[in-house]
Amino acid sequence: MDYVPPGELLETALRAASKKAELSARDMLIRGFLAGAILGYATSLAFVVTSQGLAPIVGAILFPVGFVILVLLGLELATGNFALLPASVAAGRLTFAKLLRNWIWVYVGNLAGSLFYALLFYLVITNCGTGSSGALGELFKTAAQKKTLAYAALGVHGWESAFLKGILCNWMVTLGAVLALASRSTVGKIVAMWLPILTFFAQGYEHSIVNMFVIPAGKFLGAPVSLYQWWAWNQIPVTLGNIVSGVLLTGLALYVTYKPKEQAPALVPLQIGEQQQSTLEQATVAGQLFVASEES
């Protein structure tokens, strides 16, 4: 009774996408802002665990808490919308212009929320810039450089690597967004979402919204990464990769295979009663006699 089958899940996803597209710019910004900040919270939690000497898999197990919170609150995450809205466009339920409008406003909101939390996080772990950030700060600086300077050192292959990691990441993230609709219970939704999000984070793939927090936090803490290096070698290729997998590997793929199949209209034979048949025959005979009399 709790499980929602794929066909019904697709219809629910299409309705949800249409509602998202109709949100006001204010609501998309606010919900995007909150989602970016909450995802930053979850990311810093994973980093705190790792800085304490625990295995990175522990951080990956804990990270989905942020995704669960923002989905249950109905907030807006651009990477999830990269899959939901294209399916609705394919179904003819919203226009491409409305899709772009949602993506842009939500992306800006996610960026603002991520930067806001990154600044507060920096101020807290450095006592408003007066102290050392310790092992946790070093972890963020290293991560920021790995996500930018390491790709830049590889040239075009580095850009390609960031792009491909973006594809692999958001394939799982968008599945998490869809699987949130696969259960009618809160517990079922949490479990369904947790699995793909844990999978992407544990393997170190690239998520554009997570990077909106990690790289600026690393910059605040002293990582020698410029604004250009952040966007040219990570944010842009990762975002494009996130879009490709969201649109093609989740949104359109699920729509094409689970959309309702068109059926040919059934031909129902006309049933004529005995009395109607007799009346019809009489009318036919009368018509024939009238034609004959006219001819004569």
C-alpha cells in the first residue's frame, strides 16, 4: 500500500514539476536559498566527521540528511529540477521558457544560500577570523584546490573530468528526487532518497550545489583559488554535467519508458433493435417508391 509504482510515480512527478514552474520568483529564490544553506550544513557535517579521523564512508552515510530535509520541506534544488521539469516539457505540460525561468531563479537562490552558509561557517570555525581553523579548515582548503587547481593542471582533460563527474553525480541525485515520490510514508521517502545520495557522495563525484559551499568555504579559509578558477574549472563544467544526466538519464528516460501508451479508439458495432430495423426498412422502401413515382 505504501509503494507507488513507476507509472503513477511519473504522473506525480509531472504534476510536481508543473507546480514548481508556476512558483513566483520570490518563492523560488527563498526556497532555493534555504536548500543551498541546508545542503551546506550536510556537507560540513560530512567534513567534520572526516576531520575527526573517521572513514570517509561515515560522512557519506550522514550527508543525505540535508537532501532529506530540503525535499521534505518542499524546497527547491536546481539539480533535482534538472530532471523533473524536462519531463514535464516533454509531456507538453509546461513551456521551455518556464523551465529556464525555474532553473535560473533556483540556481541563483542555491548559490546565495550556499555562500551565506559558507561565510557563517568560516566565521564560526575561526572565531570570526581570529583563530586557526585546525584540521577541519585544512580539509576544506585541500578539497577546494582538488576541485579546481587539480583540474586546471590537466588542461582540457581536467575540464572533461569535472564534466563527467557531474554527469555521474546528478544521475544519482535526480534518482533521489524521483524516489522521494516512490513512497506515501515519510519513512519510506527517507529510505528511498538516502540510497542514491549516499552512493554519489561516497564516490566523490561532483555536485554543483555542494561545490557552491565547499569551494567558497575553502577560499575563505585561505585556499589559493580565484573566482575564475572556481567557475571555469569546476562550477561551469559540473553544472553542465549535472544538467546532461538530469535531463537525459533520469527525466526524459523515465518519461519515455513509463508514459501512458496511446491506444487506438475502439470501434463499437452499432446495435440496432428489431423495431428500429423494421422502421429503417420501411423508410428505405418509402424512399424507393417516392423516387420511382418521381421518375414516372
